[in-house]
Amino acid sequence: MAEILEIRWHGRGGQGAKTAATFLAEAASSAGRFIQAFPEYGPERMGAPVASFNRISTEPIRIRSGVTDPEVVVVLDPTLMRTGNVTSGLKPDGIIIINSERDPADIREQLGIEGFQIFTVDANTISTEALGRRIPNTPMLGAVIRATGMLDYDAFMENMELELKKKFGGRPEIVNGNLEAIRRAYEEVQAE
């Protein structure tokens, strides 16, 4: 039976949850994994809550439904921790990675979270410093790679450079800023 890692991304329209899921899938595919990346569509608009999903496996993936019981939940906007149940369905030994300047123990205490592994990284500050704007998706990718260990960091960064050049080809400052944001988040993520 195939081991499938399921990830659910929570963010707001404009924060790049769909793009992050796609970038992660491309990197996993380059590493020889089978992948799925898809958003949950609805009446999204800038600032509205959105979700995107990944499935990553060493075997072909035959599931064609939404991710309801993920091993990993990534939260791009920490206000969503209060307004919705982002941990719904998360496996008991699951991982939550939150964009927050607070440390994981503070998050656990304030929100009364029991179980789960909690990781935090200040993706807003990192993206502002590296990119000149607050867009947390690429820093959160660095945190995901560090927290899960699912992909080799160096190979992931090589793939990200290629993908970012495809997307922002003529804008090396954006490519380099995103790579710097990923590197910093990978190094700065805090674990409880």
C-alpha cells in the first residue's frame, strides 16, 4: 500500500496558498514522487479564506477527492486559527506550521491546542524583508521542508530556482528574493 503524505494549506486570497501547493508539487515531482496539487474553489476574493491541497507519494495516487485527514496543516494567516477549525481532521501526530512571530508553546497555550507538533515562522517579516511585500507563501515552503523533511533541501532549492525563473524569468530580484525568503524560513522555523 502506498504511503501518501497529505497537506492542507489555509490562507486568504492573495497570500499564495495555491501557488505554494503547486511549487511544492513540482519539487516533489522532480524528486521522483507522484503528486497532486489543487485548490478548493468557491467565491474567493482578495482576503477571503481559501484552502489548497497536496498529496505526495512514492506510488501512483488513485484518490480523487479533497484532503480531509491531512498529516500536515500549513497556516499562512494566523487569524484563521481563531476563525475556523484549521486542525479539523489533522492526524493525532500531525504537524501544524503557522505563520507567526510567536513561539509554538505560546500558540499551544493561547489556543488550547492539544497534541500535534507545532512549528512557527514569521513569514510575514521574512517576505517583507526579502521581497518588499507581505506574501508568506514562499517562506512557508521553507518551513514545510524543514518541519517535514520530505524533500532534500538542496534539491528543493535547485528546483525552486528553476520554477521561480519560469514564473518570474525577467525579474531576477523576485527570483532571488523568494529564494532568500525560503532559505531564511528554513533556518528560522521554530519547533516545540
